Amino acid sequence: MSDTSNILDRQWKNTCKLVFGGEVGPLSDYEKWLSQRADNIYYFKSTVSGRQVAFATPAYPADSKRISFEEIDFGRKFAPLGIDEIKDIDSVFQAISDRAYYAGNIILGNSKFIESSTNISDSFYVMGSSRMGDSKYIAHSSMGRLCEYVFGSAAPGESSYLVRCNDTYHVKRAFELWMTSNSTDCYYVFALNNCSECMFSFNLRNAKYAIGNAILPKDKYMKIKSSLLEQMRTELQSNKSLPSLTDLLSKSTDSSKAAKKILAGKLSGAAGEAKSTEPMERAFTTTCKVLFGAELSGLAAYKPWLTGSMPQGEKRKSVFSDREIYVGNYAKYMEIPKNRTVLEDEALKYVEVAPPVPGIENITLANAHEFISTIAYMSLDYHDGTNTNVIDCMAYAYSTNALECAPCVQIKDSAYDYWPRTSEHVFGCGVLFDSSFCMHCYQSVKLTRCFEVDSSRDCADLYFSHNCENVHDSMFCFNVKNMKYAI
């Protein structure tokens, strides 16, 4: 085993002690199971060496040339292009074809001890992962930031000691936790906020010692939890896996008709905040002026082009009301059954009025699907913090004027993005952090005024470029650092 594998195996065992109450065996035994939750990593052969190289996306042209990040000669000098070679975009593309390699195994910033991973920034001890930043001790995970001790998780944010979690923010010590914020010591839960010591619970706020949404005395809760954790450890050691939350839902009885009767007449139906796409329209026009020197309008007409390279979500109807809800195609939310999909205000009201689950003290890992059948409804429009004029977004927080972004955190004046974070005036971008005035930019951090830029960081006024770092006022650049006025 490599040093990275040894260190991660040790941290996996420590994490299992904290999450499951004991070790369950080496990390290598669980690689297949842990990898199911995260985004796929795609492997292609390097054109230079023939070695397998990890990529976060399969979207590059099939006949394009590939290179591993460590094979790039960043000091290589290129001859200037001739006047005839830069007369138009097609001529430039033709002229640089021998220089254009798509890079995998991309490791940026202050990062060390990274294996079988790509698009990693400022991180340490990472294996089998992609699109992770400012993190350490990560295995088989994706799309995370500011995390540590995370295994087999998708979209973790500022969280630690996670096993097979999905979309977290400020979470510690959890397993099969979905779309949850500011919570600790939770198992098989969905859409919790400011909770601790909860199991098999849904849509709770400020709860502690809850099983099946029922608040229990501490001693009773801890006794049931201890038994459930022992069952989890036993099954993990035997099968090298545990059922997911969606596995349990697939076995649960459909109780939506009974739930609708319980809610009848109890939903307010009050009109929500008046929303408008006008601020996003203005922002799009401004961004076009900044990027292209010309004001373009009619944002909706550009939607097919802006979203063409992004995973496509879908609109569903709540099983409680037939109201529409947008479900983004990220993490594993598309796996949530349609007969469990509701809106957040409906879910919170249902928590208030639903009768308690009888006999919860008899819950086991084997029968848990029966106990959750009457309470497991998924509020896929979950949000946190103050949000204004957010339209058709899923899992959003602290955002203003956002249209069809999933998820989005601290976003302003933007539309048609896939996992933008702490950014503004960004359109048609995917997995873009800490950026502004960008369009068609992907898997990048800290970009300003960029168009068609991929897998880059700390760049400004950059166009049609890939794998650049600290490159400014440049175009058509591949695999370079610290450049200005380059073509």
C-alpha cells in the first residue's frame, strides 16, 4: 500500500469508530460500495505515455489528445502564431491543434498525497475522488469543499467524519444523511437542520434524540441507537455494504393517500414571495457586455445553449398537492422515488400533524423500512438562510436572484448553473466556485470575466482555455501557468 492508502485506511478506521462505534475492516474492502455515491471518475489513456489517467468528465471529444497533469511541461516555450493563423477562430483552432491536450489527474494549488483523483485543489490525502477543494482525508467522494475525514459521499460542504452521505453543510459524524445542515450524529435522515442524535427521521428542525421523528428520552434513545449501530457493524463486516436510504424507500409501503388525508385542509395555500426573472435578465445583459463587448438580451432564448453541457434536472409534482418542484440531477436526488417527493412547506406541516409512528422502540435495521413508510417524504426544495427571488432552484442557501441553479450556495444574479458556489453573474457554468462574470466555465475556482474555461483557477479575462492557473488576458491556452497576453 502507498503512504496515501495507509493514511486513509487509518483515518477510515478512526471514522468508523466515531460513526459506527467500532472498526469494520480495511478501507479497501469497501471501495466498491463507497464509490457508488460519488460522481464517476472516467479513465482514459494518456496520449503521451499510455498510462491510465483520471478525468472528472467524459465530455471531451473522443478523438482529442489526453495528458496526465504530471506529464505537462509547464516551462515549454511555443512559437508565436502567424498573422494568418489568428485571422479567425477556426484558424486559431487549426493552428493550436498540436498543442491542445486535455489534462486529467489535475491537482491544483497546495495539494499533496493525491491518488486516482482529479480536479483536486488545496487538499491532502485524497484517493478515488473528484472536484474536491480545501479538504483532507477524503476517499471515493466528489464535489466537496472544506471537508475532512469523508468517505463515499457526494456534495459534502464544511463537514467531517461522514460515511455515504449526500449533500451536507456543517455536519459531523453521520451515515446515510441527505440534504442536511448544522447537524451531528445522524443516521438515515433527510432534510434536517440544527439537529443531533437522530435516526430514520425526516424534515425535522432543532430536534434531538429522535427516531422515526419521535423525540425520546436520552437513555431510551441511546439504548436503541446502540443496538442499531451493532446491527450496522455486523452487516458491514458480513456484506461489505449497508442498504442506502433509497433502498429502504424502495421497500416501504406507499402511504401517500393516507398522508394526503391527514394534511387535508391544513396547508395554507398562501401566496409566496413574488418572483421575477428580470434581475437575471439584466445580469445576463451586463455579463455579455463585460465578456463580449456587446449587450445581449432574451435570457430564456439562450437556455438550450447555456445548459447544453450540464446534467439536466426535471420537474415533478408533489404527491401532497400536485404543485411543481424542480429536482436537480446532482448527487443522487434523481433516485428519490416520485411518490415520496414533496415541497418543503408541505413536509414541515406534515411533521406537525402526522401521528407518531407506533412501536418505534422495536425498530431494527431489517424492519426500518416499515417504520419510515408513513413519515419518509422528501422536501427537495430544501433551503437554508436568507434567500430572495430564487426560482426553480434545488437545495439553495444565502442566494439572491438565481434561476434554475442546482444546488446553489451564496449565489447572486445568475442562471442555468450546475453547483455554483460563492459566485455572481455566472451563466451556464458547472461546478464553479468563488467566481464572477463567467459563462460556460466548468470545474474551476476563482475565475473572473472568463468564457469557455475548464479545470482552471485564479484566472481573469481568459477565453477558450483548459487547465490554466494564474493566467490573465489570454485566449486558447492549454496546460499553462503564470501567463499574460498569451494566445
